[in-house]
Amino acid sequence: MPPRAPPNPSPPADIRARFAAAVRHYEAGRGREAFELCQQVLAIDANHADALQLTGILALQAGNVAVAVDALGRAVARHGNVPDLHN
């Protein structure tokens, strides 16, 4: 019998919940909290298109152009077929 894989510490539901919380914070004007949650999502899934996009938007709003360009560029490079990333 092969060894069992360790349980996934961050299942997709956890990622969805964290990103949904980030969006709620963003919509409530709490950019710092939204940014921190996006970073948590990206620590689990570095290619999460929505978290990359929101990170870019938040960074741009905070005046951090380098972080914004990096995050948005990564989002488009990895998920260029998603129309919302081009707006």
C-alpha cells in the first residue's frame, strides 16, 4: 500500500474564503487588510489571477507602481485569456 499524502493544509475552499474576504475589505475601503489577504492567497497559489489583479490594483492605489506592474504583469502573463485582466 503506497504512503498516504499529507492532508492539503489550504484547500481550495480556504483560498476562496480568503479571497472573498479580501474583496469585502477592498469594497469597504480597507486596502491594507485586502492586500494582506491577497498576499496570503498568493502564498498558497502564486498564480491566482484574481489575487494578482487585486494586488496590482491595491498597489497602484497606494502609489507602489513597481508592485502594481509586477502583479498585473504576472496576472496577464499567466492568465492572458481572462478578459477582465485587460481592463
